Amino acid sequence: MKTKLLPSLLSLLSALLLQPATAALYTPAHDQEVVQALPNRLDAGARAQRKELARHPQQLTLALATAQAAIVRARSHGAPRELGLAEAALAPWWGLEQAPPQVRLLRASVRQSQHDFATSLRDLDKLVAQPSRLPLQVQAQAGLIRASVLQVTGQLALARQACEALTEVRFASLGPALALPARACLAELRSLVGEPKQAAAELASLARQSPDDAWLSLLRAELAQRMGDSVAAEARYREALAASSGGDIYTRGAYADYLLEQGRPAEALRLVEGADAESDALLLRRAIALKRLGSPLLAPAAAALTARFEAARLRGENYHAREQARLALDVLGQAKPALQLALVNWAQQKEPADALLLQRAALAAGQPAAAEAELKRLALAGWIDMRLAGAARSAKP
């Protein structure tokens, strides 16, 4: 029932944002009017692939390859429209309850990216429940995505079981390609249940085995940040950027957050500008940095973000609560709407960034009790994040 209420609640909360920062929706005068030129990230091969699929939409192998490529672009560049392209590629099978396993896997991946976690898990649960019918690689990919969704939604015990299942002997033939992320998955979960030092040691061991792995460097950076080791965190963030040729959207956004936390908005601004600067995630960090710098560019940046979130709401998307909360809190200075959005976000996902946002919004709104029960539950579970204690201390008179 709560899930069904989220879109309408987000609509209400969007209306609470102050009018000076909003931008009126624009209606083109005619169909040929260019409203915005979007970056074209398709190479010749990808364009040819899409044209071939248009001619043969029922060709499953081609549809799967096209959808997979779109999902990769969506995650790398922060472009939600690529998820729509993935869904379109799988259209002949998208609504089928008994869709082919590979379709269900990609469908679950798209829905995970859209924060439709419950629907994603339904597909994933069915996939892992019938291992004898699936190729081993499909089983492994389904298990990894399922573990990720369970972790994001705060179901840590189930997430641990999902990670442990990936270390079973039946997966041994997949080698390090699966063993490494499965062990990293277990280590990250240990960091959330009172064993951050052990988790850090395990991740460091994995990094020695795969020294150029950007994802491992990012996990280590975020863990060091939660443990209050700013020197190690910065070193690992720089490693992640170097290993991924400048970083994907998530890496750059996470490092920008670290720089903002360290009081270095000018560096954060440089990091998020340039390639892929039109992604919502990077535009948000840009606006926060402009706010901290007192830049005259803040007003149009805030207006553009507000308009983007309103357009997403009109499209029926409901997965921008975290970004909307941060816009309200860190850019517009609207603590009470930020708290309501942070609570909506916490109902959807429960990552360290979400806990910190919830606490910061509650403190800013003068309603610390709004986050108290959840933070106590995390503490009892062994969740350690030095930033939570720091925010509480700084809020005391």
C-alpha cells in the first residue's frame, strides 16, 4: 500500500518547493521545434543494431543485446531515457509473466534502476528459484542483482544469504568474474553490521588481486569515508576515477559529495562539469557547489533542476526522492519539505547516503525525533557511520 502512495506523495511534496526557484513548463509551438539537443552516445555499431531490431523486433538475441547496451549506457552516463530504450527493445516480451529468463533478468535490471524494487525482486526471486532451468551465468547475474536490491532496501540478512549463495561450488567454473563481486558483496554487508575494519581488510585483499578495479576502489572509498578516514577515502576515490578513465556518473557524484563534505566546493564543481554534465545526479552536485560558492549561476541551476523533477513526475517517474530532498535541503534551504522527501526516500531505499540525508533533514527541520527511531535501529544492527555522529554534534547548540 505504501508503494502505491509514493507517486502522489511526491507530487504533493514537489508542490511545496518555493516558487522563485521553479521554472514554468514550456510547450513547443509546433512538432518540429527543437527544445533541447540531447547527446548522441550511439556509435555506428549501436545505430546499426537498433535499425536491425526495428526491422526484426521479434529477434530475441538482437533484442537482448540492444537492451543490454542501453542499460550499460544508462548506468554509465546517468541517462534515464536509455532505460526506456531498453524497455522498448524488449517490448514483445516485456509484459509476459512467463517471459524468457534473459528478458526477465534485463527487465529486473531496468526496474532496479528505476527504483521499482518490489517488481524487480519478483522477477529475480523467480529466476533464482529455478536454477536447474537456467544457464549458470544467468543464475549468477540474477543473484548479484538480487543481492544489490536486497541491500539497497535494507534487507541485509537476505542480502547476505544471496551473496553467500554465489560462493557455492556450482558457480566455481565462472572463476574470479563472479567470485570477486560475491566476496565484495559480503564484505560490504559486514561493514553495515558492525564489522567495518574486517570489511576494509577483505576489500583491501580483493584490491590486491584486482588492482585496477574501479568498483572495488569506490567501495573502499565509501567505506573509508564512513569510518572517518578522509585521507584513505580521497586516495581511493582518485584511484576509482583513474581506473575508470575519469569515472562514471556514480563515481563522480560520490567523489563530489566527499569534496562537498570536506568544504571544497570549487573542486566538486570542476569534477561534475564537462562530459555527462546534463545528468540529474551531476547537476544536483553542481547546484550545491554553486550554492556553497555564492555563485550568481545558482538561480538558473536550481530552476532547471526543479523543472526536471517536475517533468519526471509528469512522466510518472517516482525515483527522484533523494535528489529532490537534497535540492530542497542543500540548495533551496527548505528544511521541512526536505524532511518529508527524505522520509519518502527512506521508505524506498536505505543506503548510508539515505540515512545521512534523513538525519540532516530532520535536524535542519528542528525535528530530530523524525529520524531517531530509524537511526537507533541502525545503531543496534551495528551500522557505523562517523558522519552521523558528526552531524548530530554539529547540530547541538
